[in-house]
Amino acid sequence: MTFLIVVTLFCSALLGGLAVFFVKRDNTDLLRLVLSFSGAYLFSITVLHLIPEIYSDNEDYYIGLYVLGGFLFQLLLERFSEGIEHGHIHKHGHHGHFPIGVMTSLCLHAFLEGMPLAKGHQRELLFGIAIHHIPAAFALGSLLVQSVNRRGTIILSLFIFALMSPIGFILSNIISIGGAGEIEAYFNKMMAVVIGIFLHISTTILFESSSADHHHFNKRKLTAVMIGVGLSLINFFIH
């Protein structure tokens, strides 16, 4: 299972990013549908699986503060990532300059996303994170194409980004089995921070997709959201 998780996380991010060389970058309708699905699925998995788990395994009254901290931390990260993790494709800015702030913050975000996969609900979370990586990596690739316009640099940057979630998973896995000494005692707090990040990402995606439609009814978006919620409920009831 460990090998499958590493390969899936890596390939979803790398292939999503490399797709920028083969797919038109203005296909926003498809991107919004994928984002709506992934946002709904991540939110549902977080509410149905992750939040109950940290509260059932933890008697720390202050664990909610770490969830709130993760939510606010993601808000800070977006100051530098410019919303790339939401699939935002920027048309301007960074021309001729490598977007180091965006790259650093997105890599940190991806690293943290891989951490919850170390304990329980691996199948459900792996699917959600992998789907979420595709539009995020595609948006990153689009920004890199506009910014540096050197194929080798773009591919190397996407390769580094694709490594971040697998590294986060591997490190978290070492911690969860007690291979990092006293750090294991802080595992649930680390997971609470990641849950806060997931809550921010998923709700922002859903709210933004609604705003993009000017709050009008959109059957395709609603279908994507309901499929995401439905899959998470199936996993919940057959787990």
C-alpha cells in the first residue's frame, strides 16, 4: 500500500502539471468541474473521517485550536501561492521571473497534504488528494510556462512539486509508527493542522465555484459536487 500511495501521489501531480504542454489552458469549464468534485470530496472526507478520528483518539481539550491554526495557516500560505492550490490560472505576473514564493508555498501545502495518509482512511484520502493535485499542478504548470518559458526548468519544478506529498506521507508514516522518538506524541496535533488546511481548501473551492457562476444554479457543477459527496458517503458506510 505504501508504494501505491507514493506512486499515485507523485504521478497525479506530475502528469497534471505536464498536461499543460498538451491541453489548452483556457478550458476553465472542465477545470471548475474537477475542482468542484475534489472540493466536495475533500470536505466530506474531512468531516466524515478525519475530524471524528482526531477527537476520538485524543483527550486534548485544545485540539480544536490546532484545526483553527491550520485553517489560518493556509490563509497565510495563499498570500504567497496566489490560490494556485485552488486551480487558479494566472494570466499575468511573474513574466521572466521564477515564481519562487508560489513554488515554495505550494510545495509546503503539498507536503502537508500527504501527512494524513499515514494513519487510516488511506484509500479514501488518496483518491481525494490525487484528484485535487491535478488542477493544482496544471495551474502551477500554466504559471511556470508564462513565467520562465524554459521547458527544462518547468519540468524540474513540476518534478519537485510532485515529490512533496510522497515525502510528507513517508515522514508522517515514520512518525506514526514511532520511528521518530517523542515526535509521535504530537501526531494528532499535526493531523489537526492538516484538517484545518483541508477545510480551508475545500470550502474555498466550493465557494469560489459558486461565485464564478454568480450564484446561479449550475446543473453540471451541482452534479460534480453530489458525485464527490456521494463517493465519500459510500466509503463511509462500507468502511
